[in-house]
Amino acid sequence: MGYGWNGKILRVNLTTQSCQVEPLNEEWARDYVGGRGLATKYLCEETDPQVDPLSPENKLIFATGPLTGTYGAANGRYMVVTKSPLTGTVACSNSGGYFPSELKYAGFDLIIFEGKAPKPMYLRIYNDKVELAGANHLWGKSTSEAEDLIRNEFHGDAKVALIGPAGENQVHYACIVNDKHRAAGRSGVGMVMGSKNLKAVAVRGTGGVGVADPAGFREAARECYRMLRTHPVTSQGLPALGTAVLVNIINQSGALPTRNSQSGTFDHAEDISGERLAQTYLKRNKSCMGCIIGCGRVTQLSDPRWSGSGEGPEYESLWALGAACGVSDLAAITQANYLCNEYGMDTITAGSTVACAMELFERGLISEAEAGMPLKFGDGDAMVRLIEQAGKGEGFGKKIALGSYRLAESYGAPEFSMSVKKLEFPAYDGRGIQGMGLEYATSNRGACHVRGYLVSPEILGVPEKLDPQAIEGKAAWAKGFQDATALVDSAGVCLFTTFGIGVPQVGKLFSAATGKTADEAALMEVGERVWNMERVYNLKAGIDPSQDTLPKRLLEEPLPDGPMKGAVAHLGELLPQYYSARGWDEKGIPTEQKLKSLGVTS
Amino acid sequence: MLPSSSTSAEAFQVRVQIFGLLRLMLNGLESLEVRCAPGETVGSLLEKFQAALAQPVTHKLLTPEGELWVGTIILVNRRNVLHLEGLQTPIQAGDVVALFPPGAGG
């Protein structure tokens, strides 16, 4: 330890308000690297998978990777790992910005939060000085207000990760916001933080990250920068319009889920596109620590109804708060995005839940009297009101705060929740992009796009173009992308760099940083190990393979329009191939032989 | 009386939609009508598209060797030319062509 990893864990018991420093388990760090993998290993070893996610017995782990805080690619990521209150699965939510590196510079690899504080508190870290402080004065404050207060009273250069009112009010998809505009977004990790009465973590670190082979690391970093600077996606595409460039691409490809996935094309896609955002509210680009891509969008909203500034909306938010709700009002989408940032809510689940409510309303299952307003697709003002109510825990927003599955189930119609394992789809229709349907069905945290982003080959043609309707070979692609992503998430590297670099480059950085040589095969095995460990956790938590499925709409209702008209998700063909590619039995259970070969405890 | 020109009689207009970085480079230009001739392909259409513009832009779609960059998306009637005949994909009257230089997100 000492190179790449700091070799130290901070364990914070909120019940007893004790903070202890422990050595990092070197054997686990070798096998699971860090970040997502290592934190999940600690979760598996220290908690019962059947634990109530909102009980003091659940743990909340902030985890960096050995490359977090180093230069070389875009190595500024951390992950929040816990048991999800939204899905009941393992949760791992990933964020960038500057907080993750600062945690590393303070000398820690992981923070493990246990128990529950008797009153609102926040954690202050100044290198090795650690203390819990009262947070009554911060409770109820928005994420930006609370961050400003903390920096004023603790340290002006502190980096802060915190929950907003949504986490305090137990919104099921509350997120943890850091550096004001970055978020560990999905799975309700902010709800767990709120349940522990933990408002924030503020950190100031003045150290660095040691690397074992400085010359080798510089060489590996140069190679990464050269590749990122010359690849057309990372050097031009992402910097130019950010993620929002996808609105028109995915819509033209017939896979933009519209009006709660009732269509795959949105007539008003241009109005909510990255191109339109650039002409209206975009002010400048923004980068996370050490990143040369700069996909972040700083925006300023000027509209008769609202004004403000912030970051985003990103592609997923433009879709969830836009096309998913049939909303073409870019000002309303931007305002709702700002509200999600300030209240601390995942924009994907927030927008998708509003979309679900709109369909339930139009089908007569939700009345205007109950909702307090008409909930028609396309009504941007209603969408904004619902988002605000959800964040505040007021009115019909209390139901929106449940997420789409619990909302639809409460009306006896869970089939109108566009989710898998209670996590809502992101912005790609699994009928129009077959690999994404498989990815949603099999992702260990529910319907997610950043577990195996097959949009890249199926639509974008990176690293090579696959037919989005083809079945053959997709299972192996899904496994490969899932394992590679698990490795990247464990190392502390931003997934977006993988449009330009690959696992071999991550391996060179890792080996030079840690002094532990790992070739591509060994690193891919780490990814596979992490994936199987997550699968075993979910099985023990009661998430059986019958939940590796998709909503009836995707399986049975053909896309009604666009270039993918007539398509349904061919999961029935893909799933057995996927289980086989994983080396699992035909029911989707990892075999003893597979787990033994990976060293995963069954 | 002979037709004034058999070529012009058979010529047709194709709408080229412009997205992403290309649109930024062209100050917000969303589409361009390009006059095509029989036998037109995506590759020759791109040459005419470029010729109609005051500044070079197709280098964002094509490598110096004239191949599509990894990540370039060209759709003909919403179908990716990589699943048709690539730059040799024939263009016909009424077709709509969409140009996306490499981009990504998630």
C-alpha cells in the first residue's frame, strides 16, 4: 500500500459518533481493485444482503479507486455503494467532479458509514483530522445553499458531497450531490444517507497520490491523453455538445423512449436537443478533475417563468424530463433539472415517474382531483410542479417520490412502470436497441445504461458498428462491456474515457500507479469477479433471476413508428445466450465452478 | 421540341440534415437542399454538399483517406449507411440524409 491506494479506510459509526482509521484490506484490494468492486466486497462481508436498506444496519460506503486523484485519463471518480431502498439490489452510484480526488488527497480510500446519528450531522475531514459536527442548521437547505454554508464555516477550499431536502424527505431516488452539480445519481443512495441523519461529507486534503513508477505512469498518461485528444468522440464530439448531442441521434435512430415508452420517436426532439441547448441556455463547458474532455454544460436559464443557473440538463435529463413526458418546453426541462440538483434527486427516475403518472392519468387511473392538476403528456408546467412537490414531500409529490414502480403498483398497474428491478430505464428503447434491452434486464442494479453501454457499438459505431436489431453475438458483447465497465468503475476512471481508450490503457495506468502488474486478461477477470459478486449479493437479497426481464410493453408491444417500427425486445432469445456466456446455469445462477474460479464467496 | 437538358430533367433535390458539431460550425444551419444526379451515392453527395458550403466541414465526417471516422453516423431515411452500402449507398429522389459527426454520451 502507499502507491495508488492510500491504504486507509475511515470507519464512521454514526450511532456512537466514533471515527476510526483502519488499514485497507490488501488482499481484497488486489482482487477487487477499489471503488465499486472493493466497496461491494466490504458490503458483502459486513452486512446481511437481506438488511432493511433504511435501517442502521445497512452501511453506506464512499469509495475511490487506486487511480482516483491521479492524472492520466479522467481519473476523478468515486462510487457510493450500499443496499438500494429503491430496488432492493446492491447499489453503486458513480460521480466525478473534485470531491473524489480531494478525499484521496486527505489520505483515505474509503469511508464506511455505519449506524444512524441521533440528530442531523455532517462529517468534516481535514487530512487526518476527522470530526462529526451538528447539521441542524443545514437540514432543509438545498444542496447549493448547504454547500456554501459548510465551506464558509469549515474551509473555503473544502469539497462537499451532500444530500438535499429529497434525501431528508426520503424520496426513493434521492441522490448525493457533490461540487454542487455532480451526483451519485441512481438507486436512491441519498435516501440511505438521509436515513442515517447524515447531511454531508466535507473534505479538505492537501496530500497527493503516490505512484510506484512515476516515469512509467507519465508514459501511460501521455498515451491516454494522446488517444483522447485524437479520437473524434473524445476530442470533438463530447466537448462540442456534451452528452446532449444524443437527443437527435437516438431519436433519428428510432430508440428515444417517448411518452412513457409508447413510441420510439419524439416529434419535438429538435426542441430539446443539444443543438438547441447550445443556441439558448448554454454558457460554457466544464471539466471534472484532470479531464480533457469537458462534457459538463454550464447553463443559464432565462424565461418569463423561471430564471437561474447551474449545470445541465444532460442527455438523460433532457430525455426523462422531456421526451419521456412528451414535453418539448426546454425552459421547463432546464428548470426541472435545476430543481432536481437543488433538492438532490435522480433526474432519470424523477422524469420517468412523472411520465408514468401522466400515462396513469390519461388512462383514468389517477384523477385530476387527486393529483391536484391535470397530468397530460406534454405539459411542462405540470412536470415542473410535480418535481418540486416530490422534492418537498408535498401534495401528490409524495406519490411521485415513490418512483414509478411503487406509484404504478399502488394503482394496480405496475406494468406501466418502465423499469427493471424497480429502477427506471434510461434514454434508450430496448426494442430499438436489442443489446440495451438485454443490458437492462441483466444489470445488477436494474435498468441502467452505465453497466454495459451497448449503445456505443449498436448506434454510435464505437469501437465498431453492430446492427441494433441483430441478436447473434450480443450476449458476448454485453458480458464484455459489463465486465470492462466494472473494472473501470473499480479503478476510479471515468467511463467516458473508454470511448477513446481501452482496458489496456487502464491497465498501464493501474500497473504504474500501484506497482502491481496486471495485464488486460487479469483486469477483465476483476470485472467479471465484481459482476459475479454483485449477482450473488442480489440473489441472497431475494432478487431471483425471474426479475431478469423487461416490462410487458417492451416484450409485446411493437414500436409503433420510426425506423424501428414493429420491433419488440427479443429477450427470450438473448437471455439464455447471456447466461451461457456468463458461465451460469440455465436458470441464471452462477455455478459453483464459476464462482470458485473467480474466488467469489457463494 | 427536344427537352432542354436530359440531365436537368432527371436531376433531383435531396435534403441533407445537419447535426452536432457540423451545425455549430455552420452557424446553426439545420439542413441544405443538394441537387443530385442519377447514380448519386452518399459519397458523391458529400462532395456536392461540401461544394455548396463556404467552409470545409466534411473532414469532421471523413478521414483524410476518405473513410468514415469511427463514430460518424450517416443515415439515409433513418438507416445507418454502415448497414447499407456505406459511402456507396445509392441516393434517390425523396431520400433524406442525416449527418452526425462522431459524438457520444450516456
